[in-house]
Amino acid sequence: MKYLLTAAQSGIADRYAMKEIHIPSLVLMERASLAVAEKILSEYTENSRILIAAGTGNNGGDGVAIARMLFEKGFSPEILLAGDPAKYSPQMKQQLDIISYYKPVFIEHIEKEYDLIVDAVFGFGLSREVRGVFAEIIREINESHAKVISVDIPSGIHTDTGEVMGTAVRADETVTFTAGKPGLFLDPGRSYAGKVCIKEIGIPVKAEHLRDNMICILEEDDLFGLNNRDEAGNKSTFSKILVIAGSESMFGAAYLSACAALKTGAGMVKVFTHRINRTPLASLMPEALMDLYTEEDFDQKKLIEDIQWADVCLIGPGLGQNTISERITETFILANDKPFVMDADALNIMSVHPEWWQLINKKCIITPHIGEMSRLTGISFRELKRDPVKAARTFALKHHVSCVMKDARTVTAEPDGTVWINIRGNSTLATAGSGDVLSGIIAGILGQNIKCNLHISSEGAAGAFIHGVCGEKAGERFGRAAAMAGNLLAFI
């Protein structure tokens, strides 16, 4: 697991290092600058044409210090100073005093070709739109043919959200310090950051400083518990999952979600679905049990008995949005006493009946895509995409659910405020039925976590990770455009 630091948390970590560990700010700046300088020294020669673009704050101080370290090794970088000298930070002034010994060349505009431009214009504190001379310098950097390395974060990208603040540097690589920043991994910031390299500079990341607003990235080692299979177990050992899915016109969702749950380790799966789905489901998935309904013959008692049979439930994939699906969802909400996953049409029905959230008293994981999240919250697509961490966390805290908000970068928020950003996956997953596979994977993990005590801290984040890796592998095998949701199943 990797912690990510917001702008505020980065400031807290810096102050902790300076006040509690007594590391002077100039020492921290030297360590950060050395990390970037060493990278440049390993890839470029003394004859390389290098430009350092430095702003007025401490990020600019980093840039000037990098230039000095390159001078010490025989390089001759040029420096572009951006902004009003009256606004230079104390550290920036100090770095300029030190580098004056080397008599560097200062320029005002990028008017020739460089092999490398180091972007040290803005750091993690940017909160306003980039305009004026700064916007012009960023334009010049982007129009150059040079490789670009950004220091800490590409100038113009919001540290917490990844938003482009008017304009932003498009880096080939970003060297960031202490920990990653959310904006480097969220859209659109991740497409501006290029390859992200995290360098330690002596600032400890202490969980107690981040507890209320922790943002993490899941790693493969965090899923080790999923391999702890009890060899003396039986099908009941590994959970019984009820999948309430599929309607008269949507058989595939029931199959994809139920099959994914089984492949993720469930011992038994029962599908509660429309009667018309019986033959295709039995043909494709003979391992599944079934209970059936029609519009004229919906047996509430049978559904309640199925809920009692299960250890975990999944409701919503392909369920439809009509009178019978609404009755099924209401019956489930009123009768359910098991941990469950809620997806797709069940969420759309919940958006029409927000009062039903108050009836949920068991662990609930919801898996809305942006459109479903917009219907649930009344928040526009644009606003949800602008700050997905805030949107998912706010909903999770308000309704005491785990919220897996699906997008190119899926964000999972837990009821305690912890947020996970999934960085696995690719456009292979942008295909019909992909979300049904995800909900089944999460249900399978939830069942095992409950029955086998796997110590998976977030089933939603774990499911998004596995789903993402399946997308990568399916894309490699079939091609990103050609792979279908059913192809994901083979890689679970």
C-alpha cells in the first residue's frame, strides 16, 4: 500500500520533519534537488542542452539548486526565472545567491532547442488558475521538442484533484518527493505527469497525520490473503453468494456477475433471475443454482429464503428499471440482513427512493459509474470528474457505505473516510458488461473476507485492482478494442 499526500498533508509532513525531527528546510530542498539532479546526471552528458524553468516559490528554489548541482558536474544549464522577484521565497533567494558563483545564463523566453527542460515553476501548493507570464512559459515548454521532467508535480496541475488549472505542463516524467500526490494519478493530471518517480528525501509519512483523509494506492502484496485457501474446507467454507440480477432483456449481466463471483473464490452461487434466463444460464453456467420469477409470479417469500441462505448478496446487474425490479429491490432492502454489493439498476432505483438508504444496516458496497453516481447525488458529470475523491468520500460518509465510483480511474471510499485510487487497468474495460464482472469480483472477495477472515481492508479497492489487471491481460491477449467483458473472466 502506498500513501498519497494532498497539498495540505504535504505541508504537514514538511513541517513535521522540520519541527519534530529538526531537519532544516534547506536540507530538505537539497535532498529533493539532488534526487532530480542524480536522475539527470544518469541520463544526460555535459554537452546536453538543459534549461531549468523556475518559479518564485520553493519549487523554483528546487530548480535553481538542481541547476547548481549540474554546474558542479560540468554541465552548463540555462535558467528561466518566472514571476516577480519581489515574491521570491526566502529559500529561492538563498539558492539564487549560492548559484551566482557559477555565473549562470538567465533567459526570459524559450527561443532555442533544448534536450531537457526541468519544470520547477509551481509546486504542490497551486490553487488558482495559471495566467499571464506563467501561462506563456508553460505554453513555450509544451511547444518545445525537449524532454520535460517536472519537479514534484507538473506546473498547472492541482495536487489533490488532477485538475488542469487553466493550463499545465505536459511532462514526460515527474519526480515527486516523500509520497505520490493524488493529482498525479487522477484524470486528467495523470496524462500530464508522464512516468511518476517517487523519491525519499527524509520526510516520514506518519499514518496518524493522515487518518481523517487517508488516500492510498493498493498494491499486489496487499492481496496476499486471497491465496490463503483452506485445503480442508468445503463449498460452504468459501461463502454462498446470492446474485439478484438479470431481467427479461438482460441475461448477460446475471451470467457475468455470477461467474465472476465463483471465479473469485465463492463456494456456491445462486442466481435469482427472470424465468426467461433459465435455459441460457443453465447452459453457460451449470455450477450455479437458480430461483426464478416472472412479472406475474414474483414470490417475495422465496427471495427472503434465498437471502437467508446466503452469506453475501449482490443485487442490481441487468435487473431493469420497472415495477417488478422495484418490488424486488424494495423486498431486498427491507429483508436483507447480510453484507451485500449493490450495482447498476438497483442503484438507479435507489436514486428514486433515497429514503431507503436509512434502512440499510449491514455492510454495503455500491459500485456506481459516473452516470449512476450523478443520479444518486444530483451532482453533474463534470463536477464528479473534477473531484472524484471528494464525491466518493462524501457519499460514503453520509450513507455509511463503501463507494466504488467507477471511471478510467476508479475511486473507492470507505465509511471511515479512507480513499483508494486504482491505477490498474486500461481502455479494455470500457465495454458493456465490464461493470457486471467487477461487481461479481467484489462479491466474491466480500464473501471470502467474511468467511475466511482474509484481512482485506477494502473489498471494493481489491476488486477494482483485480478487475484492472484482468483488463490489462485481456487487452494483451485480444487487443484493447476487441476484448469483451466475458474475456475478463478467464484471468480472474
